[in-house]
Amino acid sequence: MSLNGKVALVTGGAQGIGRAVVQSLLQSSAKVVMVDLNKALGEECKAQLDAEFGEGNCTFIECDVANGDALRDAFQSTVGQFGRLDIVINNAGITNEKDWEKTIQVNLTSVIKGTYLALEHMSKEYGKQGGTIINVSSMAAFLHSPHQPVYTATKHGVIGFTRAMADAAIQGDYGVRINALCPAFVDTPLLQSVEDEDNMGKFVKFKDDFKRSMTKFGVLQPSLIAEGMMRLITDTSLHGAVMKITCSKGIHFHTYEPMSA
Ligand SMILES: NC(=O)C1=CN([C@@H]2O[C@H](COP(=O)(O)OP(=O)(O)OC[C@H]3O[C@@H](n4cnc5c(N)ncnc54)[C@H](O)[C@@H]3O)[C@@H](O)[C@H]2O)C=CC1
Ligand SMILES: CCCCCC(=O)/C=C/C=C\C/C=C\C/C=C\CCCC(=O)O
């Protein structure tokens, strides 16, 4: 499906899952803004994407999503440059159990802010044309590990917030679809922090448990997560769905009892 004329903003877009999603969006003819903390990586990524897709289709904005004013500016300059916003992927995330408050800020608070900013630019409530928001959670929200308690809490939070907002979008007639996406282990630099005491703090001692889990359940490629993301973007019947992606079942959806949290 062509996304010709659509404009997407992807946080954490310079690497890993975000980078794969940016690539897929460009392949589908969307204009894409990569928002990322890492300036060197973002600029290098933009240069590669310009070479592959042509200049003017992709922009890099250096921004720490934990800085609310900077995130607001990033949304504003996206609309300033491309004239509209249709797709927002709140993807940036970290695993830092030592600085766990930062983990809550990046993985949960910034996803909430990113969702509210997306609505300001896309919701019918604000006189806009509608759109779609995908918030990246994790299978860690379903199968927790002693190795990353606060990370796990943030990923639970992303699902709860997203489901409640999806209901608000229906009842408030926002014209915006909202989904959560939960990958299992994915082969990105994030996974390498598993053995890093600077990130995992005292929980690093549980790394063998985590690595056993990786061996047992397998490790996915970022391209499959991008495929799931594109399905959520293009299939208008999936509003509110919580997509899971695992090696054993591929792309599938979590089922909830009626009225369950
Ligand atoms: N890799 C994995 O096994 C899994 C990852 N996830 C989630 O997927 C998302 C993406 O993860 P990966 O691609 O694996 O990570 P990654 O570490 O490979 O890439 C994350 C990108 O986000 C950027 N970033 C980090 N903090 C930022 C901030 N404060 N502001 C702006 N940009 C920031 C980084 O510079 C980097 O480019 C995260 O939310 C993560 O929790 C979920 C399940 C599994
Ligand atoms: C260093 C930490 C990086 C954390 C990245 C992350 O979010 C990884 C979490 C992934 C999953 C954690 C828990 C469970 C195992 C994964 C899949 C279960 C699949 C079950 C099945 O049906 O096969």
C-alpha cells in the first residue's frame, strides 16, 4: 500500500527497530522525520537514506524525547516542513535500571507526551484530519524478567495508557487510531546492554537468566517488527489492538477478556 503524501514522525529512528521502520515508511513513499538523541548516527542515517530514496523525503531532528519542550518543537518543525502529520511512532526506549527514573521518563512519560502531541497535530478534536499512533512496548510486559524490573513496569504502562487512549479516541471521535506493539527479543544494540553493569545496575547478576530466555525464545530481526508496524499503519480495522511479535508465533495479537485491563 502506498503512503504517498503521508508524513510520519519516528522517535528513536536512527538505529535498531526505529531505523527499520523509517526504511519501510520510505519504501511506501511516506515522508519521514527521524527524531533521535544521537546526532552523529542520525546524520549518518539520513545521508544513507537520501542516497537510497532521494533527498527531501527524510529529515533528521536531534532531540531528547525526555525534554518535553524539545519534543514539542520536533513535532512543530515536522508540520512546518511537510505541512501535515499522519503517522507517529513512539519508539525511543532505553534499559537503565541504575538510572531507573530516566527509564520511566524516556519509556513511559515521553510516550505519553508523544501521544498527546500527536493528537494535537492529528485529532479531529483539534480540527485536524486524523492519523495513526503506534506506541512501542515489549513482550517484557507479558513475560517479565528479574533482570529489568523498571523497564518491565514502563512497558506495562505503555500498554495500559495506549488501550485507555484507544477507547478515548473512539468515544471522543478523534479520527486517530492508536496501537501498542510488543516485540520479543530483537537483534539491535539495545540487547547488548544485557551484560552492562552501567545499565542494569545490581540486576546485572540476573543476566544469565535473561540470556537463557533469549536462547529459548530466539531473537527476531528488526525488519519483521517493521512489517508488523506497517500492518498497524495500513489496516484500519486494527484500532486499539495490542500486537505481539515472537519467533514462535510471528505477528499476532493479544486477546483480552471483555472489560479486562
Ligand atoms: N531490542 C529488543 O529486544 C526490544 C526492543 N523493544 C523496544 O523497541 C524500542 C526500540 O528499541 P531498539 O531499536 O532495540 O533500541 P536501540 O537502542 O537499538 O535504538 C534506540 C534508538 O533510540 C534512540 N534514543 C534513546 N533514547 C532516546 C531519547 N531519550 N531521545 C531520543 N532518542 C533516543 C537511540 O539513540 C537509538 O537510536 C524501545 O522502546 C525498546 O524498548 C521492545 C522489545 C524488544
Ligand atoms: C537488555 C534488555 C533489553 C530488553 C529488550 C526487551 O524489551 C526484550 C524483551 C523481550 C522479551 C522478554 C520476555 C520474554 C521472552 C520473549 C518471548 C516469549 C515468546 C513466547 C512464545 O510464544 O514463543
